[in-house]
Amino acid sequence: MRAIYADLKRARMRPTSSRVAVLRLFHEFPNEHMTADQVFRRVPPETEQCSLASVYRALSQLLEAGLITNAWIGEQRVVYELNRGTRHSHLVCNDCGEVADIDDTELESQHETIAGARGFRYTSASLVIFGRCAHCEATLESRVRRTGAMHGLSRRP
Ligand SMILES: [Zn+2]
Ligand SMILES: [Zn+2]
């Protein structure tokens, strides 16, 4: 709790109830990616003046202050997360929407090299790799196995 007030103070932001509630959520779940809508649904309902509009406002202010970061993950979806001080890319599951971090310093330095080779000073990249997460892949495989077995049975005389 004290860290949240200290963060806001350092960013010269007044600790309004919506800012505190939103930032607290990211501190509680430092490894989670949340859309504005998910943040809104998870902010305690007793929070004063916490409409969807005020959540959006708090998110953009916290973003501007560098306390959180955001990432575009396809199809107009933007997720927010706590700024842990390291740039990273994301993996997104096409089936369940799970978002995973890619913390790869080699990849980051490659971005820098690519930019530099063309006379750009690298600031940020927004790379998203799409696929199917291990959980969805396992579910799909077991479903294929089950239906495969069923077909096998039905073909028996
Ligand atoms: Zn998945
Ligand atoms: Zn992330």
C-alpha cells in the first residue's frame, strides 16, 4: 500500500481513489496483463468514483507517468501491466487469449541493431507472436484423441 502512494508521489500525481485502486491492482498482480475492461471489473466495487471512464483516465495517467506499460495484442486489444522496468514482447494464444511475456534480452538487442542499421535510435518495439498455448494445445490433442477413438469404435463391425 505504501509503495503505491510513494509511486504516485514520485510521479507527482494526486492519490485519487481511482488511481490508487487501479495501481494497487497492478501491484497485487505484477505479472498479469489486463484490458481496461478487466481492470474495471476487478477494481473493488466500493471504490469511489470508479466508472469505466475514470478507469480509462487513471490508466492513461499511470501510463504517462511510466508506472504501467501497455501493449497492443491484435484486434484492437490493448493490455496494461505493471512497469517492471524491462522492455519485453508478448506471446498471445489465439484460442484462450492468454498473454505471456517474452523476456529475451537478445531479442531486444536485435531490435536495437535493426533500428541502428537504418539510422534509427531504438525506443520501443511492439512484437506479438500468436499461437496456441500449452494448455489449449493439450486440450485440443485430447479432444482429437477422443473423437479419433470414437470413430475407431464406430467402424468396428
Ligand atoms: Zn490458450
Ligand atoms: Zn507483458
